[in-house]
Amino acid sequence: MTMRASRRIRRAPALLALCAGLLLAPPALLAAPPDTAGQQAQGYRLPSAALQAVVDAPRAPTLLLSPRRDLAAVLQTPPLPSIAQVAQPELKLAGLRINPKTFSDSRFSFGSALWLIDTAEGAKRPIDGLPQPLSVASMAWSPDQRYLAFNQLDPASGHNELWLVDVAAGSARRIAERLNSVLGKGYAWLPDSAGLLVMQRPAGQPDAPVDDGIPAGPAVQQTEAGQGVRAVRTYQDLLKNEHDARLFEYYLQAQPARVAINGQARPLGPAGIYLGLSFSPDGAYLLSQRVERPFSYAVPVSRFPRRIEVLDADGALVHALARLPLVEGLPTGNDAVPTGVRSIGWRADAPASLVWAEAQDGGDPSRDAPIRDAVMVQAAPFDRPPLTLARLQSRYSGITWGRGDVALLREYWWKTRQVKEWRIAPDHPEQAAQLVSERSADDRYGDPGQPLLQLDDKGRARLQFTADGRSYYRVGDGASAEGDRPFLDRVALEDGRSQRLFHSQAPYYEVPVAVTDGPAPRLLFSRESNDTPSDLYVRALDGDAPARALTDTPHPLPQLRGVRKEQIRYTREDGVALTADLLLPSGYDPKKDGPRPTLLWAYPAEFKSADDASQVTGSPYRFNAVGYWGPEAFLARGYVVLSRPTMPIVGEGDTEPNDTYIPQLVASARAAVDEVVRRGVADRDRIAVGGHSYGAFMTANLLAHTRLFKAGIARSGAYNRTLTPFGFQAEERNYWQAQATYLAMSPFNHAGDIKDPILFIHGADDNNSGTFPIQSERMFAAVKGLGGTARLVMLPNESHAYRARESIMTMLAESEDWLDRWLGAPTERKRR
């Protein structure tokens, strides 16, 4: 998947997915055996019964903890949608996918059952009056925890509604209709819990603009010299003409309204296209970000011009903060940013103070500059110039707000992977910041964890302090040479020392979720093991009292109990240590049964240090979730699976990782193959390689540059890097700066060297930047034209991740046939 520098997500009281389990299934599909050449048979297909069971396995519900963490809303995940649902009308405008019937983002899976549980005993509390059929798109607790709001989104009827659950009464009722949730949830709680800010379709809105098929004129773009080099990513779903622009304006037009608990509504401010609208913590002001023309045919809506303003609680203009221009390109490099106001938001621990960043180097990382970013703060009534809260030597990447004397500020520089965290006193900007940690973002062993957050009485996520206010908490993955062992630490504010309160222990994988307040604080955590799905547990934070389970999730595929997983370590020829999860089918004994056909499934990653690249990833104690998306599904057929073998591409110092991409990739793959053969679970003549997105790119390259594998499966990849000329993955340089690297890395240029069969699968409506469907079409044509063996499967109406049950079944059937044909089936099977 094309992306910029990854950012760690802070743990907050939010949705807790208890099980990476799998989905139920609607109606049966048509089975169509493959032809051997030329035009292929049409129709969706079914895999073997064993793989159908994987797709149709039940999925655990999702939990949303309440602000006080003594309740949780539980949402049942529904079956996979059918292709009839996924194929419903969809607009692709300005980087968005829109359901024109519901005025929402396109989605096809909704919560189908909702109830509450208490987190002390796990007792279930039903809810009366829920709409039927229930179709929940999102949920949000009121800050006072008296209500749970949810968005009922019914694509069949076109209804887009806001409902409230009265927690004490255990009943639900509708309070608003005609929501516009194309951007965001479409609603947010007011700080006093007396109502919600709701984005609705404007009253009296006419019918959508109709295209009469007669062009109004050409679509024109223009650029002029003197602007310098500007990188433009290969975005999808962009506006193409003026008719698209009018549709965009029509479907994103929203009228903000204040909706009281009793359903009474009144408008707030003007209608418009809002990228953001949020109340200050004291409820006195609104931060408004509205999109303006001119729109663009080259970038998505997030880069369109916008007007940033402060409104009063009734929607009247108070302060015009900024007008940001259209951004149709940035300087070269992943540390490049737009100039002007950036990353603006309310300070969570103050009544009404805005905080934002501004680049001090023109947004250009190639410029020499002692200060890269300034962090600004401006308090109500916004009649004085903003103050400088911090001056940073790298890019601002966020603040965790606590209170006037404690906040944690982070900065990051992609080029070196260096991340710093500072403790600041936002009420006293004259005080020097204290360095809390400095490390490489790739150094998982040195990660001190993320601050644990809690919602305050205004509904704002803030740093969670201990009862005495002298410490705060951190939660981390606990990466180590033993694998991931998540932890909870208590950090003293006085001296910064950490005390470990909780550490996951074998044979479990346990993750701290929340700490409850009070004289006897409790820890909520999830627990799973190889054969036991994840459940929510509670225990006293201090002391050795045993933990108590609050949920009881059944194994989604009991017939696959006994799958064996081992986290293995091995070394490639240059000394870089590698990690992988080796999974063996239930009942398989390598010593007695001998080697089996093996599927290796991977996704490369770039590093600036060989030591960091050598660190162990994952845990040997996680639940063996045999899902339909990854390679684990083929354990049900008796294949050996090597999952997530690390494929590090290392470039230390000034060396760029991708300049040696091919030799490093080949060395990692050879080491993995040698290891599974040495262990006696695989033989060299029956190993396949596969991957999705960047893993598909990897797959094509390995088949082009080695004969290690007897077949490959490449899903939704990109194969010709000249079609992504302004960077891809972690590559910062453009094609003209690193032409030799782009050409060497492109398997399209080596299609004639692919001597082993390769299966290409791609969503025909892929929305991911860089992985245009034409990438697979042209790569298949190249292999075909040069005499190779390949098969191309284009899934109608599918994006980068496939969604319809029919598509998933077909994906598995095609992959199963490919593996059986070229590796030899490990077990007999019958096809429906």
C-alpha cells in the first residue's frame, strides 16, 4: 500500500476488536471451473468446503468503552455484504467514494446487533426500541455517559439517521434525520452533553445536477515555471470535469445544526463543505474549516483551498484565522509539508485555545534550517497575536494534553526515522521543555509506549493521571527478543521513572485496554492464546487477585484447533536477523508426514539500521486467527504457512534502502526458504510466494529475479514504478532523481525473466494511491506477450481491499486452484 511515514496510534478509550475472527455469509455463489487459456469462464466461484468455512466463520463483536470505563457498548459484526450491496451506485469524487442515496461515505458493513455490558461483572443489558433492521455505522458516548449516540445508515432505504440510547432507561429513539456523513461521522457531542452538533443535508436542497452528456468545454490544467519541483502522488478518484465539481459540491454540502436531546434542532452557521467543525471544550466557540473553489483535477479534497475560522456558539464569525491555498504538490521528500496553518485543533485541557503548527523552512526538507516547525497557540477571544508554544528541529506530530503543567509533545523526522517526545507546561511556555525520549521509530525494543488516555467530563481525550495526580500511565507493545509482551507502566512526573504494573506473560498475549479510577483502580485488558480467541478481562490494578473474564468468545473455527505456531528466527547472508511465524496445520507431524506444500506470504519494510531491522516482531502467543484475507486460510487445506517473514530493506546513513532493494529482497527470501527446508516442513519444489499491495510487488520481483518459488500470487499490486514517478512506499526521491532505482525495482521491466507461474488478482475499482488496476492488466499482458504463464482475475466493484462475499470466495478459489495446480494439493477436496 502506498503510504508515507507510519505514525503510531495512541491508545485511547475506543473501539476494542476482541477477535480477529471472521465473517458470516449470505447466499451461495456460482461455481465456474477455470479454462486453461485465452478468455476465461465467467461467474463467481466457490473454493473448497474447508475454505468456505473460513469465510463463513462467526466474528467476535466490537466493544466501545464508556468514559468512566464501567460500561461498554457491544456491537455485533454482520455477515460479509453481497456483491449486490457492493455494486450499489457509488460516486468517485475528489478522492472520496460516496453513496449518493444516503449522502454518506460508501460502506457495506454495519453493526447488526447492539447491547451494553458492565465491565465489573460482565452482565448484559439489552436495549429496547432499536431500529429494525439495525444498521449501525458509528457510535459515540456522551461525555456524561447518560447516552450513547449512533448513526443508523440504511443503504436500502436511503435513511441516514441519528439515534440515542438512554442508558438508564435501556431504550433507543431517533432524534435527527437527513444526516450528511460523507466526511466524518456526521455528528459530535456538545461538551455539556445537552445535545449534539449534527451535519445535515440543507433544507430544500434541489435534485442532484444531471449530466446531459454534452461537454461544457475541455478540462484544463496549467502550470508555470518558477515553482520549483513539486511532487504529486498518483491519487485515485479525482474530479475530471466541471460536472464532477458540481456533483462534489452537491453531495458534500452540509448544514451544521445543534440538536438537543429531545430532537429540537437549530442551524449553526452557513451551509458549506466542512472538512472540520468542532466545539471548543467550554462550548463557547466553533473551529470551522470550509472548502472553497478552485477545486483541482490533480489532488483530493484534503488539498483543496480552505477557510479556517472561529465562530461563536450560534455560528456567527468571530475570527478569520487563515485562508489556505490549493496545494497541488509538495517539495520532494517525505518530510515535506504545506506552508501555513497545519494540524490545527483545540487544546483539550483549556476552555478555548487553538493550537497549530507552521513550517519555518518553507515546508521543504532539503533547505538548511535550524527550526523546521513552530507550534503556535491562540486563546479566546482571539484578539491577540498567537504565542509560540514550541520551536522544533523536525516536524510536529502531535500533543497529548494533560493539564496546565503537563503535556507531551512529539516531533519526527522521516529521513532519519528519529522521533522525540518532550514534556512541556502549556500554561507556562517560558519554561524549558524536558526531553522524555529520543529514539529511532524503527527501534521497537526502545519504544517506551504510548500515553494512556481517558475522556474528561467534556468528552476530550486527555492524559490519564493517577488518583494523586503525581504520575501518568503508558501502554506499549513490549517488543523484545522474546516477541511482543504488552505492558502498562506508571510514570512519575517528579523524576520520570517508570514502574511496571502489568506485563503480558506466556502462554498468553495480553493487552492493557483501560484503567478505571477510584480508591481501588482496576485494569481492563484483553487476553488471547494460540487456541483461545481474545476476550476482555478485569483485575485489580495492584495486588495479585486473579483476573476475571467479562466476555466469552467461542472459537470461530473449532475444527482448526490445534494449529501450531512457532515464532522462528534465522539469519540472511549479510548477518541481518529475520523473524517469521511458522504455522503448521492441525494434526500435521513433520517427522512422520514429511514436508508439505508451503505458502510464504510477506510485505517488505524499509529501515535505516540493520540492528533495528533485526528486531523480533510479533508474538508466539497470539490467537491463531485463520482468516480469509491472509495466508492462514490455507492451513485449512493442509498447507504449511510462513506468515509475515520479515523482508527488511536496509539503508544505513546516507545510503538509500531501495538502491539495493533486489539483492536484499532475494537474500531475505532465500534465507526463509532455506529455513523451512532445513526444518523439514517444506521441500524446495513445492513453495509458493504471495502478497497483497506492496507484497504483490515483492512477489513479482522474486519471481523475476529468482527460481526459489514454483508459483506466485500477487494481489492488487503495482509493477511499473514509472507510473508512480513522485515516490512510492518509503521512497522519497522522484523518478528523475533515481531513475536507475525505479527501473531496477520495477518487475514490469523484467517480465521476460518470470519463468514460474504467477496469478494476478486486482480490484477493478482499486482506490489506493499507486495501485491502479492498469498495473495488473499491463503486467499480465507483459508476461503473456513474453511467453510466460500467468492468470489475471479482475474483481468487479472492488477496491484495494475486497469486500463482497462473492469476491472473497472467488479470490480463495482462484488462489486454491493455483496452489493445487503448481504445488500439488496437500489433501483431497470436493468442490460444490
